[in-house]
Amino acid sequence: MPHTIMIAPAGLGSGLTTIALGLVHALEQQGVRVGFFKPIAQTRNGESEDRSVSILRSSCAFTIAEPIPMREAEHLVSTGKQDQLLEQVIERFQASCKDAPDVVVIEGLVSTMTQPYANTLNREVAKSLDAEVVLVASPGLDTVDAIEDHIDIVARFYGGVADSRVLGCIMNKLDAPLDREGNPRPDMAETDIQTRSLTPAQIREQSKMFNPGFRLLGAIPWDGAIVAPRLSDLTDYLGARILNAGEIRQRRVNSITLCAQTLPNAATRFKAGTLIITPGDREDIVLAACLAASNGVELAGLVLTGGFIPSSEVMKLGSKALEAGLPIVSVETDSWQTALNIPRYTLEIPVDDARRIARVKEFTARHIDPDWLESLRECSSEVHLSPAAFRYQLLIRSRAANATIVLPEGDEPRTVQAAAICAERGIARCVLLGNPEEINRIAVNQGIRLPDTVTIIDPEQARAHYVARLVELRAHKGMTELKALDELQDNVMLGTLMLERDEVDGLVSGAVHTTANTIRPPLQLIRTAPDTQLVSSIFFMLLPDQVLVYGDCAINPDPSAEELADIAIQSADSATAFGIEPRVAMISYSTGQSGQGADVDKVRTATRLAQKKRPDLLIDGPLQYDAAIMESVARSKAPDSPVAGRATVFIFPDLNTGNTTYKAVQRSAEVVSIGPMLQGMRKPVNDLSRGALVEDIVFTIALTAIQSAATRGSQIH
């Protein structure tokens, strides 16, 4: 049986779903095989499925059993059949454990006006499933003494704070902005006078309740960014009519302002993430907002009240902002009523808001007690490198690398945001190349604060310092000072010289530049590592239950057999360096000796060469993709292969096959891919896809930082 932990609320509005998401994710990051179970469904607002189950079902590696409908559970309890209810709970729990997770997180019921018996049912379920109990509390307007009393009262349902099965409490929504009733509200509407709840420091310093027997297992502070709704969710709630959709499903509402003042006073409120509410006949405000958006201020959008619609002439004047994605919607209610309606919007996470779900998971997981998580990891039969664990290890190891990474595309908005995130999370010290005024303007327009650990270097001021070195390195190619100055107009060339001179530890580019633009200067100045014949690439493919390595999907169009063997060895070593046991499949359209032709012969020769060069590695081929990844196919097509059916590293015969396959898997199966990571350079340089998301850039910077530690000879654990 798995180790079972029930999270149970110690009051209203504790945020149980948030804690469930964060705890499951934190355990996955530790490499624990973790499942989830909700005994009885609690649906609201016409939902067809329990919210926690809906959200976790899409990402949990284990089967999540269907919870018992609340109405069915209530009927069994009211007719004296509670034992029958608990039998059904146990049956469904065992169904969720058929894949043998090591730890199962059980989410208890929340007490409501119509379901005040929740604590009693939670206690019986915890007993039936032999679960340890973790309480979840949100202080609201309570003092430290008051919240301790509330926790103590609820803990008595489970045996009290001294009971060994009652582990402790996770405090949620600390330092949250509160309305007069004590409900957490994001600082969006300006209609309420707000106070704040207890802070993590106050809980830790003033509480007398927590001790080794009943621990503070997490202190989750309020973060307005992770509760910011998509504009589309808010406009759906308001019943708004869409005049210009723009980026309505991507833009988030961090604050709301009601613009009824004169234009000079209203314009000061046009900031990134702000939703502007204004009467629809205030065309001066509409035009001013469009002008701000055209100048790079990423407003959340415009809500036009009173049912008034701007004239076609005004909309035409604002066409540049509309084309850039500014959403504009209209509501029939007046401005005052619209502003009053907004605070009633629920803060619960929409089940289809994947970006917000990911941010909630990451943020909550970071604030759960690491010592407790480590103790749960010891319950695991083996450490499992899930996608969450892989990403977590990237972050941990990149912090330990303590690297400085240069970003030549320093004035690209996604790059600026990624640099700020890397600084905030300690992933790397980033150097942005670009005009400081422009970079700071982009940061302000996006609502980003660039910390002091992000360095901005103006290429106009820096180029002259690198002319002599470039002439020296490329003298054999006829480089002159004049040519060097011209070459240094390219920020990638400038960043590469910084890397060559050991002023930085790695380089990341490609959000704007092509792959050729990114790797040409490093190939000229940094060159390949000793004993390496070529530069190749890999992608880390984050499947739901494992991480695979694909190579080469970005660099070499048609490698020879010798080059393909080198790519296989490079990719296997990269897999090992990042905690993935390499079992290398050389992919072809044929398995074993069944096919003939130049293409399959090349793969067959490459396999023999790689096996001869590195007999310590498990390498086999040629293998068809299905034979490499599916055990059932492997048993019939390659029964004697040590790799077939369990491959972790996939080497494709050419760029056409590799690039097509990685994109097909990524898009069709909604798999997250990290890369491409370049292999074979003397110092780490990595290329980005021009469609890279901010998260992609962050993880590529983390990869580069880890690679830099390896090139410095450091052992990062």
C-alpha cells in the first residue's frame, strides 16, 4: 500500500485545490511516484466534474479514480449506510493505486453552509485509508492566537495536535489583501479599503503551536500574479460583447482602473496588466489607450460600458493597437455597476487555464517544507525522473552552477522577462546586450522589475573593446579592424567574444536570430571541444511519465555514418549528465536486418561504429520508432535487443526525420520540449526556437548554466 496523506481544511476559504496541486507537484519534483485521490466530489456552479480532479487528471502520471458524487454520498449517510459509503471509498482508492504510486495525496471535503459535516466525513475517510493528516488554513482577519485556536479545534476531529497521525499545518494566503469580510481579493478594483492577513514571518515568529510533533509544513504567501485571471474569463463573467478579440485569452488582469477623469489624469493609469473600464462614448480614453498599446504598454484590455460603441473612424485610428493584440469589449451595464460586479468574480482556477495552473503548482511547491518533502521521498521505492523532477533538477543544478549567461537579444521582450525570472529564482546572472533605455522601457511596459543582478551592456559602448581580439582570432581569414567593427554590429558576435574571453559562462540566442546566425560566430571563435568532430543538438522531450532525449533535430541536415555515431555518443553523454539513464536507439524505417538500402545501411554502420567507440553504452539499431519505445512491439520485432521497448535516447538518421518527429510529438501529444541544447562546443552556446515561450528561454538558460559548470570541471549535484 502507498503512503497516504490527507489534506483537510481548517476553516473556510483555505485554498485546498491550490495546496493539492502544489503538494503533488512538489513530490513529483523530488522524484516521488505520487498519485491523487478525491473520495467525494464537490462541484460548484454547474460543474460536471470536481475541479481538483479535472485539473490533476491531465498531468498526473497515475490513474485518478472517479470520486463518489456528493448527492450519492449524502444519501448513504442520511440512510445510515456510512459503512457502505466508506467501502466504496476504499474500493475506488484501491483502483487509483493499481499502478503502485509510492505516495497518494488525498483531498478532503470543504465544509460549506449545505455540507457542515465535512470534517466528520474527512475523519472517517482518513481512518479507513490509514492516512496521515495535514491541515490547511488561511488566516483571513484572524490574529495568530485566533488562527491557532481554529486549527486546534479542527485537529481534534483527527485526534488532536499531539496525535502522531496529525503531522501539521500548511498556512495559505498569507499577507493577502482582504476586503472588509476578510476575503482575499486581488488588488484589482479600487472600490474597497483593504487590509492584509498575517505574513509568513508573523506566523513563524509569533506562533507557539508548531513544534517537531505538529509542524508548520508550508507557509504560502499571497502572489497576485498567480491569481490574475485571463481577460477572457472576466469578460465571460461580465457577459461582454467582443469588439476586438486580440490576445483576450492570453492577457491577464493584474489591476483594474475606472477611467472617468479628464485624459491627463486618466493616462497615468495606463500600465501593463491594467484593465481600463471607461464609458463607451469616451473616445478620447479609447484613443489614448490605443496609443499606449501602440507604444508597447501591454494593457490587459478595454471594457467599454453603457453599451456605447466607438465609431468606425476611432477604431480605424486605433488599428495599430488592435493588430498588436489589444482586446476591446463592451458591456451594457454602466461603469459603476461594472466596477461593483468585478469583485464578485471567483478566484478559482479555470480547468483550461494551463499557464495559471503551472504557475500555481510551481509557486506553491516552492513554499512547502523541503525537509518534510525529503522525508516523503524516502518512502519512494526509487527516485523517478518525471518531467517535474527533471525541471526541478535543472533549476537546482543551475543555481549551484552560479553562472553568468549573455543574451545577445537583450531588447527582445520575452528575453527581458526571462532574464528577470532567472534573477528572481537564482537560475543565472543574465547579461542583456542592447540599448539600456530601450530595455528599461520594454520592462516597464510589460510590468517587469529588472533586479540589480541583471546586467545591461550597451553594444555601442562595448564594441571597441573587442576589435583587437577579433582581429587576432580571425587574422588568418584576413580580418581587419574595419571588418571587425562591422562584424561586431552583430550582438551574437559581440556576445561570443565575451564568452571567448571568459567574461561570461555561456550564450543563449535565437528568439529573433536563425540557428545559423546563432551558431556561426561560436563555430568561428569558440570552436568544438577536444576530440569532437561536429556540433549537434538534442531536445529533452517531457512526456507525461518520463523524459526522453531526441537528437539531432536542429543542426546537421544529413550526417554521415561516422557523424551519426558521434551524435549518438554525444547525446548519450548529455543524457547521463542530466540524470537520464541512456539506452540509445538508432532510428530508421527498418528494424534489425529486415530492410535494405542506403539510408538503413547508414544507420546500421553508425550503430556498429558507436558500439565500438563506446562499448560501455547500450546502443542498438537500426530500430523503428515503435520498436524502440513500445515493449509490445519490441517483443515481436527485436526480442533480443537490450534497448528496444525501453529506449531513452532516440537518434534520427537526418534532420528531416528528427525535426519532423520532434514537432509532431510536441504538438500532437502536447508534450513540452526543452531545447535545442547544442553539444560539442568548447563552451556552451544554445539556440532558441523563434517561437520560444518565456518558459522555454528560462529553461534554456538553466541548461546553459549547467553545461558551463561541466566545462569548468565542476561537479554539480
